[in-house]
Amino acid sequence: MYNVAQVIDEKCVAKKGCRLCIMYCPEANCLDLNSAKMVAEVNIDRCKGCELCVVVCDAAKHNAISMQAVSATGHLMTQKGESAALGQAYQG
């Protein structure tokens, strides 16, 4: 089990121009703008669970991203998993 980012659509202000999570995500094509809904959207297959998007979003006072547990089969779970330390997912 591991955690991935999940955007809370109602709190996301990407439609107002905020795209900080997309800009700061270190994983290419992990966070993208959903142009139909005008909110940030996470590709859970690419998310490493580093939580940098959460830190950036919280610092901007939007609190629109949370971490959600994913099972080994790739399904989102309701319980919260153990998160890695910031940057731990990228240590070689």
C-alpha cells in the first residue's frame, strides 16, 4: 500500500489561474489541468506520493490536495496509508 495525491475539485482554484501543484510536481505528466472541469487532476499511475503538491497547495492556503492510499492492485482505498518522507520516493 502507498499514497497518491488526490485533488478535491471543489477546493481547487486552477480555474482562477493557480497551477502551483502542476508546476512544482517533480514527476512529468503526473499532475495536469483537466480543461473540461478546470481543476488539477492526478494521474495515479505516475504519482510517487512525495506530497510536494500538498505542501505547495497548503502553503497557498487552498488545501485542495490530500493523500489517499492505493492498494497493490492500483485501487484507491478509504484508509490512509503510511506516507514517505518528502523526497524519499526519489532516493536511489
